[in-house]
Amino acid sequence: MSFTNQEKSSIAPRRWALRGDLLDFTAAPAWGDTESPAVRFDRDHWLLIEDGRIVGRQAAEPDASWARKDHAGQLVLPGFIDTHVHCPQLEVIGSYGTELLDWLQRYTFPAERAFADPARSRAGAEVFLDALLASGTTSAVVFPTVHKVSAEALFEGAAARGMRLVTGKVLMDRHAPDGLRDDVEQAERDCVDLIDRFHGRERLAYAVTVRFAPTSTPEQLAMAGALCRADASLYMQTHVAENRAEVAWVAQLFPQARSYLDVYECVGLVHERAVLAHGIWLDAADKRLLAERGAQVAHCPSSNLFLGSGLFDWPGAEFNVSLASDVGGGTSLSLPRNLLDAYKIQALRGARLTAWAALHAATRGAAEALRLGGEVGGLSAGQAADLCVWDWARGPVAEARDAAARELHERVFAWMTQADERNLAACYVAGQRRV
Ligand SMILES: [Zn+2]
């Protein structure tokens, strides 16, 4: 069933019910299980929504007091959670011919410099947030730029859309070009002001945002750690162990550190609200530390393949793993496309990623790792009605594949390999239709 533009722009009724094939998770599926008790699939059920929250799910049609949206025959999933993505990098997506450190210099830093202009920051945030929603992503952990105004624009844009968003001004006081460096004192003042104004307001949260170890002085890293220690409700986001040349550079810059991760650990940045992107080149002690601290790695499959960074050892991760697009190193904001790339990475390593482990990491797994499990990542009573409706198949090839599927994992896995943003039929945030 399709909706008119008028329906999209109108405010949803206070109480309404959505019909479709409901799929979410009640626990983490075991690695390799194609049949898992953690999967909750309710074919042709109704989800009951009141004041933007889910209040129930049932097989029976609700009574006449409920308004209805009929998505029978379509797949309903919790909105995806992209745990690592860069707002200012939309226009460098698909840039040719480099690995991480050259790619930053040649493509990324010039694009980020433009966000010093408040109008550019606001326009960039609007396009970016709408593109996330159009990809079926309703929550995200986002890098803006070093400019305070770029974080403000994201917070304001997310609040206007009712989205759950975690972001924070990027800290970067060395090894970056003119126009993209801050200094410790001004950066601290900007962080404190942004935390006061946005952290905990509506569905927004602040992340102390270190770009990566090479672009912050030890003094700036210490300041970032002090911010985290002063308020345990703050998130932290950064990059770690993405590429071998980067790891070697960090070892050169921080000769006293045991490892790349240890640079962050020494200043108190590795904690249960820390989101570290990539984590490809970690050793056994690093992996144990991430698990002990309750931190998570945002696995960025399309980026890792595109930049030739390496093959992430997912089955060997003892720590929380979530899924991320890492646009513009990644080649698509669509998490289904990234899940397919995650499958291919494991196939190259001789392992097999099930649709259940993949989808769990992009929904409930990410929510739990962010300590937001009560709010997002599932279709349970009490959670926000952040959900997406997907066509099971689009076009003759996917339709033939869908029709041939004999059991649920086969059907959902085929969906994961064939679907992208064109399969998105509707996207709701806190019960309001946004796409
Ligand atoms: Zn990144």
C-alpha cells in the first residue's frame, strides 16, 4: 500500500496500528545459526502504536478505536542504527584510487573545510539526515567536522525529525590542514557548550569525538578523556586500527603506548559508551580490553573493502560489534548493502555470516551496545516506534528469488543480498511517517 504526500506530511493519529510481517530479535543469535530462538517473526501481525511508542503486537485486527496502516505482505523491521557515518562526506563517496591516509588528504579534508560556513553545515545536515531516513536508518552515531556549527546543525536537524542521534564536534588539533584544526582550550569550551545545550535534550546525545589518534595532541586526548570521566553519560566516538599504514603511524607518534587502542585507553576514552570504528588490526590484548570495558567496534564493511583496509575478524570478536556505513569511505548509506558486504568479508575469511547475526547487529545489537536497548532496535512494547516497512522484493529477479525461498532464513538472507533503499516502502520515526 502506498501513501499520498498528504499522508506523509500529516501528523499521525495518537493511536494507530500497522499491519505487516514483523521481524526483530529477543537476544543475540548464535554465530552460524540459521535457525535461532532469538528471532521473532510474526507473519501478518499488527503493531500497536500510541503517542509514538509501541504498546503491543498481536495477530488479531485491532478494534475500531485504532487508526490503521495496512502493509500486509511487506516486511517490518526496526529502523536501522548506523553507528559510524560522516555527514560531510556525502560528496566524496566513491572517490577513486586511494587508501585511508591519502584518501583523507586528497578528498575528505577539502570537503570538510567547507562546513566552516554555517549555511553549508545546515544544508549538509538536512541532506544527510533525509538520506539516512531514505535508506531506512532512523538512529545514527555521526561525525560532523571540527567546526562547532556542523555539530549544531546535525543536532538541530535530528531534533526537527525526532531522530535518535549521537554526535559531537570533531577534535583535531594537529596533522590536518588549515581551516580544520582547533586548539585544546577552544575545543574544550565548544564541547562544554554543546553538551550543555544538546546532551540529553529530546533524543540527542553528545559524543566526545576524537577523529583519530594522529590528529590530536596528547594534551587534546587528555582533555577528551577528562570530559568522559566527568560525565559517564557521554558517548565517545573515534577510529581505531583501520589500516596498516595508519597503525604504523600511531606507533611512531605514541612510542610509549602498547598499541593503537592503548593510546585511547591511557586517557580514559575506552568505556561502555565508546564507539570505535573499524578495529581490523587489533591484537588479543586489545580485544580483551574492549570486552572488559564494554566498548563496541563499529564494523564498516563497504568502507573496508573499498579502501582496501582489511578483513574484520567478526567471529573472533569477544566485544560488541555493530554495523556502520562509514560513508564516504563506505560506498552506500544503505545498511542492507553493507550487510551484504559484511557477508562477503566473512566469506573471504572462510566464515559465514547469517542474516540473523547481520540484522541483529544493525538493530538490537547496536541498541544494546549503545545502552539504548529500551528505546530503539526492536518492535517491543515500550520502545519508540522507529520502524521501516520494506518490500520483500523489487523487480523480476528479486521477485523470482523471493518466491523460490522455502524457509525463513533463506528468504531473509536473499532479501539482505538483493535489497537496498529502493525496497523501502515507508519509514516511521517515533510513530511519525518520514519517508
Ligand atoms: Zn570513519
